[in-house]
Amino acid sequence: MKSLSETHVTGESIFIDDIPAMKGELFVNYVGSPVSAGRLKKIDFKEVLKIPGVVGVFTAKDVHHNLWGTIVKDQPVLVEDEIGYIDEPICVIAAESREVLEKARKLVKFTIEEKKPVLSLAEAIEKKQFLHSPLPFRCGDVDAAFKKAPHRLQGKFEIGGQEHFYLESQASIVYPEDKSHLKVISSSQHPTETQHLVAEAVGLPFHQVVCEVKRMGGGFGGKESQAAPFAAMAALAANKFKRPARIVLSKDDDMKVTGKRHPFINYYDVAFDDNGKILGLKVKLFADGGAYTDLSPSIVDRAMFHVDGSYFVENALIEAWVCKTNSHSNTAFRGFGGPQGNLTMENIIEEISQYLKKDAAYIRQLNCYQKSDRNQTPYGQVVENNLLPELFDNILKSSDYKKRRIEIETFNKKARGQVKGLALTGCKFGISFTARFLNQGNALVNIHRDGTVQVSTGATEMGQGVNTKIQIIVSRAFGIPLENVQVMTTSTEKNANTSPTAASSGSDINGAAAQAACDKILKRLKQVAHFHFSGKTLKLEEEIEVSDFSNEQFSEIKFAGGLVTYKNQSMSWLELINKTYMNRISISDYGHIKTTGLAFDRVKGFGKAFKYFTSGVAVSEVLIDTYTGDMKILRSDILMDLGRSIDRGIDLGQVTGGFIQGVGWLTSEKLYYNSKGSLVSHSPTTYKIPNIQDMPRDFRFDLLENDLNKDHNILGSKAVGEPPLLLGASVFMAIKNGLSYLANKSKNGTQKIVKLNTPATSEEILMELTKYEL
Amino acid sequence: MKTRQSVLFYINEKRYEVFGKQTLMNLSDFLRYEQSLTGTKVVCAEGDCGACTVLKASVHELNRNRLVFKSVNSCIMPVLNLDGCQIVTVEGLKKDSDLHPVQKSMVDNFGSQCGFCTPGFVCAMVGLVEDSVLQKKEITEKRTKNYLTGNLCRCTGYDPIVKSALAIDLKKVETLQERYHDAKKITELKIAVQKDVEIQIEGLKVFLPTTLKRALEIQKKFPSTKIVAGATDLGVMVNKGRFQYEAVMSLQNIDEMFEIKKVKDFIVVPSRVTLTQFQKYLEKEFPEMERMLNIFASPQIKNSGTMVGNLVNASPISDTIPFLMVSDAQIEVRKAGGKRLIAIDDFFLGYKKLAIKPQEIVTAIHIPISKGKQISKLYKVSVRKDLDISAVTMAARLKLKGRKIEEARLTFGGVGPTVARLKTIEKKWEGKDLTAELIRDASIELPQLISPLSDVRGSKEYRLLLCQNLIKKFADEIFSANVVEATL
């Protein structure tokens, strides 16, 4: 983000609500349901319309096409009849000022026939209330493996949800333009979906709506599907009153109304030998989808794809369900089900180690995917270019694991009121959208007469640095300075039918598309350069002609340092650009790419689901206060394989940021709902994301740089957005490891396996400690 | 003396005189919606995320006749409290086209990702730089974290931000104090704040008296007037629609209320003393409380919020009240023509209910200076260690004569409508020899004495267990760390 962050630090970067309101602009917001379930009988907004400054109220009747959803169109923009969850938008108010709008929102009255809601995932499982039941993954012979195995463990593991807590809440401004045209400015990871949803909501063909995204103040998946309905609400007002309309959610409203990371309840049954080698695995994953489908089927798929973690499982049965509850519709969140799958496996290994009284790190190493054998996932994909064995070896050394384990054992023997824990966990994250059609991208590259370049893609910038990476890719392609390349606002006008910036794929797909556009231009530039260097002259009626040669033919023509060179001749970039233009040859182009080689059969649950994997490992050490359950991270070491990094600074920022977000999910970020189903922890006062004091006291991270991915991805890099979040698990497992030193003294005298659900708050830890004899 | 109908302040280079209803806006809205200074962001609107951080210097708190810039949360700062102040926003940090060293370091060290929290972090970090230069202190990792406790970032994991702070070369910094120094401006503000502000418009009343005497007269005339000092609680209530202004009086301009004094055996903390000032004072007098204040709130809140404000907010999970209770503090309350002292034990009547009358104002806290051999301990447990409201707090003080406990104080917060003093246990302890068993045994009795409730910060079972464990921890800590031996 370095080159683009200068305006961030000066406050000059413009976010949605920083755009000055136009004269006559309307302020829009929704009014949500006061109950979690019921039938909406009547909406009374007479009092609202009496307030001076209220311009209009919209209900489901006013929405042209009310049902939306990326996978299944089952969620209403505004409730028509059946209420799905508390705070669900029922009507929309447009007013002339923020103050009037806030006043008006309190005056809408609803008549609702209340029903008994299903508020817990456990209840939904029991009632078999499923939104989606995917086909299972199977490999090997599970029954035979269990029969032969000397050891077996079964258990249940509850994983909590997580609020995105992007700092910029959902926001959008819609400007009516000529006739019925609408321009939507949105804080969205998916401008194309926002464009489509807005068009459908107001009843316009897609070509009448443009969606633009300059940047987001954080996204993390929360603005993949769920930014669109809010833009649609503003569009209702803009379209009807032909005035600009703005919706900006408060943090409290945003946290209550939008979906979160899926909570899971997982059941597992694992068979293993005396050394801890896993012989067979059966898991059932139950995800809380909330009231509507949203992206849940894909999320649960990804949980299934990641339940193997970094470990080879020869015989497995992996089953999953998306459950329906009366809560906000849960959605994409960095990792997209992957973290919940991975965590389940890491938890299983931690428990195996406690059962066998062996150090979990070595059990992990023993089970880790290998290079030439033991390298096929339960869904049949071979893990290629696998560096996991090196990652495990290297981090055990660099973190001084062995020595610290001994020190911790000594400490725990002596300490009173304190206990330390240490754990190593891994991640192997599949890169590609599992919906194949999404693995495509397009880009537009325009070179201007002064030699500067504008590039537009479908990627949206949310802090992950995708714009900087694209800038680097284009500047390297043309051999021109970074500052001569400008990445433009993402707009559906320039790049249509784009995929969401998600699945860590933003730079892979859009960077490759930008490269493809550059290559097409380069092909022409090289022919012009070749003509120039040949010293040929043209007759008056002649121009340079270009044809469809391959780039290889002119591979000796190099673009670097603002110069174009061929053998011992050279010309400036600027001269070449102008020569090309003057010969009426285009210096702009459009690139389109797709990810090749994907071949996954969802029915059989078998095949190549991912282009490649991004892997990493982490070792964390924690200190627990056994009086209070307080936990401190003393040290974390992270090592990741990101291939050849396009920008090390950006990638390391993703590593530290993702890791800490994962730690927050598993330790302090507790979603607390009251008995009516209403979220009580809806602001940072009660919902605790990590703050600066929660960083590991000693924080070390590094990359295992290599060129193994150079034939698989742009510039040999690897996607980085989501994988490091999974490594937050090392902290959770270190807590379990620490408590295991005390569980030895459990009340009935037997070795007890530490049982913790997530998040492992002080309360969760302290209540577990009450089961032991301290 | 004539009164003013406006408040006067500077934002960056520009002079502002604000009249009427605008004085009741919060600063962040004033900046963003009235002045198009949108670099300052708002996320939580309750002073808990720091995105709205700006730097504020008041003419009431000069250092050698220079302004001292400190970070504050603009989202909960009413404009009326800016009278006599200079604000520097993120837009005011660049000098011509040069980035401020903090801004430059944040760019160079990848301290910014999405950019939404960035202006707030930059301003908070400038607060660190200003103090470091003025107090001739190095920027260390520990000080960096303490100065940035009030800022949340969801992207970076903080490491690049810490690195940004550590990379700043203080020798190359021109402080805001120097850069924005203008003797004429200071004189102008000084003269202005000597005149009372009284604004009455459309049923709203805004008062900024310059003397305590005048404040008491106003309170007598309009007993329902809301009194604010740092306004850190009121700002939240206004933003969340839980409070609407009618009459408000700020103690901002009462010079006599800014200074901590030692009077006989007491430390007197008047109503305008900020938590930052108090914390600094505590370093010498009550190190245990100083440690607590370190994790209690963000610099932004402590730079605005006051000790008295925290007291009268009367939260059962307040982090200062247990300390005041075990210290036997007294509360000074005044009305026009009268003054009384209330023992803190008698000060809280119920949940957020105080033993003061409508015409009275809390003007100071009197804290006895501890004499003789004492052991004091304060504990706070919360979901997150720093900047989080406690699930439970405990404070204990034991006054010893030889090994005998002469006087005992024990309080718990988060277990009832007010901070609870456990006199039953205190009585049991008094007159006995101090042993670990004596203290630990008290935990057995606790379930009969307190009955906490379940809420977002913890279940009742957990809270009770915490209280019991804190007593054990207290016993273990004072014995294992040889606190007792050292005290004797």
C-alpha cells in the first residue's frame, strides 16, 4: 500500500461519506424489525410523513424485484411478509437531513404476529432446519480404517462467529443521471453485483446502472454480497425523487444488521496409531447460515475443503450442512469457511496429542502433507510444489521450539497462578473460487500521449494493496516508473461482469488480466520499435502496419528504465508511444484471462478444485493467569510460502493483519446476543477486536521465498489475503496446550483432554479451569 | 462584565467564532459536515476506536506560555468545550507539501492499509511525538503502545504501525507547539476566556462561566442544567440518542479548577483535573493506581475526561471508584453559599444515583494521604486487557501495625448497582494478624455477600468465581512477592 498510502496519512483519501453532500441530496436509512421471527401485518408511518423534512418512505411494495441472493435469490431487500431476523430492514426512509432521518426512524410502527424464533445453531441442528445439504467428500475406506486403528477419539467443537468490523461501515451514494440512468458509488467488494442488484431493485436494465468503487475502509468479505442491498435502498430514493441519495450506516446498526463469519458446531471421530498418525477421520460440520442462503453453500464447501488442514488423511468422510436460524444472514469473512475447517483439524491433533501425551508439534509434522506420497487431499487433488515439510522444519528451528518447550515445562512446574502454553499450527489454503465461472478477470489499459498509463480492472481496493500490485505489474511490463501508472477507480462501465474481490484472488486474477492487456499492447509496440530500429523509411502514403506476431519474435526488444532497447539501439518510451499513435495504431487494450486447469467434480467430490495452495506455519506461546483466565501472547513466529512476493511490505502487512484478526476471532471477539436474539455487543465498547496491546510481545514473521509458482500465477507470486488468518489458531492451541499442564490434575484423577470452544475468552478459560484440581 | 454569545477557537491556521446551536455539535461533525475537513473519520461515535482523533491544546493548560497539544476524540467533544483552544487535525500536519515525520514514517513502514483508521493513528502518534520532545523521552515500544491504546486498526495487526513510530527521528521533528506558536493568538484566547459565555437560543442554554461562584449561581437558577467537564460520557449519550441538550454548563473556563493541591493530609482533585493530569500526579503518591490508570482508558479519553467526571458517572464497574473507596476519599460538594464533604461510602445511593441535591455541584475529590504501613492492590478483569470495561474490579487496602491488620478496606465493582464495599470481611480482618490463610478464607464467604448478574461482559458464575479468585490472588501476591515483609 506504500505508494498509494500517502493520501491516507494526510486524510486526503476520499471514502463514501467524505464526499460533500450536494444541495438537495437525500439521506436514507432503513428501519429494522423489532423481533426475530413473525409475520409482518402492517407498517404505520403516518407520524413519519408528518415530520418536516421527510421526503418519502419505501416498503417491499416499492421494490421492483425484492428478492436477492448471490447463489439463491431468497432474501428480501425489504421484508414483505415473513421476518427472518431481528433488525432486518422492513422499510426505508428518505429525509432532507441526518437529524430528521434519525428522528423519523424512531416513529415507524409495525404490527407483527410474532413467532417463536430459532435462535441457536444447536436448536436448528436438532430440528434439521437446513438451508443447504451438500454432498459429502469421501476417500479411502473409513470403516476399515476405524476397525484397525488402535486409538479413537470423538468430540464436539463449537466455533463462534466473528464481526468483520471494517472501520468504514456500509455506505453508498446514488446519483440520478439523464433519464433513468443511475450512478452508484459504493463501498463494495463486488461492484458488478451491486450494479445488478440496484438495477433489479428499481427495475432498470443493467446498462442503465453504473457502480463505482474508489476504495473501501476495510471489507474482509463483509462487503462481498452484503454491500449491495444498502446501495439498492439509496437507489430507491434516488430513482423516485431524482435527487442524489446517501445511505451511511452507523457502526451499531451495521453490526446488528449485517451477517458475520459463520459459527459452526462440528462433530468429529478420529482414528490414529500410537504415534498419532491419523488413520481415519469422520467429521460433520454444521454451519449457522442465519436466515437466508447468501454465500453459505460456497462457504461450507470451503470448510469441507479445509478440514484436512495441512495434513494427509487417507480415509475420510466429510459431511456438512448449512443450518437456518433466525439471525442475520451469515456471509463471507476472510477465509470463507476455510478457517473453521482448518481449526477443526488443528483441534483434533491437539486433542490426540493430549490423549497420547506427546508433543503436538511432532504429531503435526508426522501427518503433514509430503512431496511424492501422502500428498493427496480427501477430495482427490494432489498438493503440488508442496513446501509444508520445509515450513514445519524451518519454524521448529527458527522458533527454538525444543528449547522453549523445556523452559515452559520447568516454568509450569514452579509457577503459581500462571501457566504457559506453546503450539505450532499450519495452514494450506486453496486458491481459486470454488465456483469455476468466477475465476476470470478483465482489465483495460490506456497509454496516454505523455507516456503515462491508466489501468482499470475489476479489483477493488480495501487496504490489501491490490492496486499497488497491479501498478507494479503494469510498470514492470512497460519498464516505466511506478508513478507513471495510475490504477483507476473500479467501475462497471470500464470492467463489466467482474468477480468479487474475494477468495484472496484479487491480485492473481486482475493482475493477470492487466498483464494480458499490457501484452497485447506490447505486441504492437514491439513491431513499431522493430520497424524503427530497422532504419526503414516510409513513403508518404505508407504507415507502419502491425500484425498478429507472437511476442517471442521480438523477445530481444526490452522495455526497462523508460527505454526501449534492441541489441545496441534504443529509443525512449515516450518516442515509441508517439510513433505508434502517429501511425494510427492503438495504444490501449483490454485483457481477459481465466484460471486454467481447474477440474473439480462436485457430485463425486473429487478433482482439482484449486489452482495452487498458499501455505504457512506459526508457533505461539501464551501465558495464562489461572486466577482470572487472562491470557497474554508472549511470542508468535510465522513463516509463509508466498512464492515470489510482488511486494514484500504489502504481503507482510497481510500476514500480520490476517494473523491478528484470526487471534481476535479465537480469543476476544465474542458475539453476545440477548434472549430475543438481538446482538448486544454491537460496538467496540462491548465487542473486542484486538488492540495494539494484544499483539504478541515478541512478533516475528518471514517468508520462504521461492520460484515454484512461476508457471502458475502472475510473476510467480501467491495469494496472501486469507491464509495467514488461519494461523491465529496457533494461539488458541497454545492456550489448550497450557491448560493441559493443569488438566493432569483433574478432579477424578485421570488425564483430561482440555475442552475449549471459541472464542477462548478469559471466561471460557476460567470456567474450564474450574474442572481441574489446582 | 459583559458576556459572550460565542466560543472562540482555532482549527489549524484558521480562527473560528461559533454561535448558537453549532456550539452543541460534536467536533467531528463540525469538521466533517460544516468545514469539509473530512480527513477526521468517525467509526464508533463513542470514543472507543480513535478514528476521530485530533490534537487539542487549551489556553488553560499552557506550558511556559506555549500550547501543549494532546490527542482527543473529536466525536464526543462538543464544540462548546473548544473555547480558548487550538485544534490541529490531520489536514494541519503537512507543512507546505512536506509530510509530517509521523506521516512519512507511516508511509515508509506500511503503517496504513485501508486508510480509514490512519488519520486517527497519525494524530495519536503525533501526540506521542509532542510529549516525547517536550518531556525529553525516547519513543519506545512500550510508550508507543500506551499512546496508541485508544486506536483500533483492523488491517495491519499493528506491527507496521509500531515500527512506524519507532522509526521516527525526534531530532528532525518540528513540534506543533513550535510550528503553531503565535503569542498574539495566545493572548487573544487568554483574554477571551476571561469572559463568561452565555448563549440562550430556541430554548437551549449554554454556559461557560469563568468562576466557580458564577457556576453555582447558574446552577441555582437552572437546577436541571447538565454540567460537563471533559464531556466524554455526555458525548456518547448524545451520539447514541440517549440525551438531548436543553441547558448545559461547561466548567471548561474555570481556571481555579485545573490544579491538584495538597491540603493538610489530603490531595484535593478539583473537577477540571483530567485523568492524564491525575495519572501523572499518582506516579509519586499512589503507584498502584497509576498502574491501573495505564490500562484503564485511552490517552484520548484521559486527556479529556476528568477524575470527578468518572466519579459522578457512578458506573458500578468504574475503575477509579474502588480506589477512591478503599482510600476513604471524601467528595466536596458546593452550592451557592455552601459547601459540604460527603464520605464516599455515602455518596452512591443506587444505580447511577448520587447523594447530591439539584442545586449542588461536585467540585472536588479529597483523597487522604496514606500514612503508616499499608498494602494496596487494585485488580481489573475484562475481555480485553486494555481499554475495556471491566467484568469485575477489586480494590483492597490493609493498614498494618506490626503484623496486625489495623484497618481493612475491600471493594468489588461489577457485582451490583454500585461499587460494593464488603464490610463483613473487613471487620473479620481487622484486629487479626495478616496471614495468607486469613485473606484466602474470605473467598469462601463471598457467595453469601455478593450476587453479580449475567451480561455481555460475563456470566454471574464467572463473575463470582473471579471475585473469589481475586481475593486468592491478592493473598498469594502479597505473600509470594514478599510485599508483606517489605511493608513491615
